[in-house]
Amino acid sequence: MIDLEALKKIREQVALAGREITLVGATKTQSKAIVDEFMGVAPDFELGENRVQELLDKYDSSYKWHFIGRLQRNKVKSIIDKVVLIHSLDRIELADEIERQASKQRKVQNCLVEINIGDEASKGGVAPEKVEEFILSLKNHSHIKIEGIMSVLPNVDTAELEALYDKLDDIFDRVKKIQQSNVDVKYLSAGMSGDYEVALRHKSNILRLGKVIFGERS
């Protein structure tokens, strides 16, 4: 069930942030019927999917889709023509495959570099100190455009979370300065249902919201 009151509150908080923010409804485990219902009441949102098969099952070309989960190389070809933004580029082998598949489609695939800001072994992402080096290593990937960075922040207390967001803000400012033909940094994708209010106090301008809108996942 879609929480209309939560949607209203999110929109009010975003308006108070005073900057342009892309709202992404995270549709993991939601049915296509729920997705269609959601887009009927939230046409200002785009859609984000964590799993390739779920994206294919729900895909509708009239919506803007983001891929926000861990992406396996052998699944790139299935989504390359369907997503406006891949949030989880974090290794050269994946970049090579995105480059190969985007070249076949004669498109430039917009991507974000995922950062493992909390240094968590269970999560993907580039180490914070290696982000610039990784982006520079992609200079010959002409069918990829790096449009920013993404992170999934750990479940920690507010003070520690604020410190990690400060660190993420600093990285965002640094990567904006990279001069490279396939780099045009404008997005910081951070902030999910449990921490989006903290993200709004920082520099995030893409929020990925699931549970707060759709309720607990089945």
C-alpha cells in the first residue's frame, strides 16, 4: 500500500532543501501493478530497481528507470537499453562490459561511481581514497559518462552518519573538479528511507526511497 502522507511529507522536506532533487522510488519486491499505481500518484518520481530480472518484469518505457543495485557483468546487456542511470559502477571489469554493450547500442551510458563510504565488507563500492583514481582510469571508455557518485550508508548512530555524509560531501566536491571528456559530475545519490532526512541536510540530490513509501518489503 502506497503511503500518500509519507509522499506529501517527502515533497515538503525536499522543497525546504532549496535545491533540485531527483526522487527515485525503489521498487524492489513491488509488483508491476503497484509500480503503475505509484506512478499514477507520484509522476514526479523516477524508478529504481536493485535486481535485473525484476526490472525486466516491470519495465515500462514510459517511466525513467535507474539501476541501483549490485550489477553483474553478464546482466549488463539486459538493461543497457532500458536505464537512464546506473548507480553502481565500482570496478573496471564492469566498466569494460558497460562500454562494450553501450557501444553496441550506439549510446553513451550515464553512470555513477559507487563508494563504500562505511568500508563495509558486505557492500560493493570503490574505497573513498581511490575514487578519483578510478574515475581517471575510465578516460578511454567513450560510451560511459560519469555523472556523479552514489553510496549506501551504514546503519550507524546519527553523529557517525553525519560524519560519513560530511566525507561524502567532500568527495562530491573533489570529483566535480575532475577534467575529463567523459566526466560531468552533477549527482550525489545518497539517502534512503532510513536516512534521507540526513541526506537532505547534506549535498545529496538523488534520494532512493522504498520502505518509507511502500511499507515493509514482503
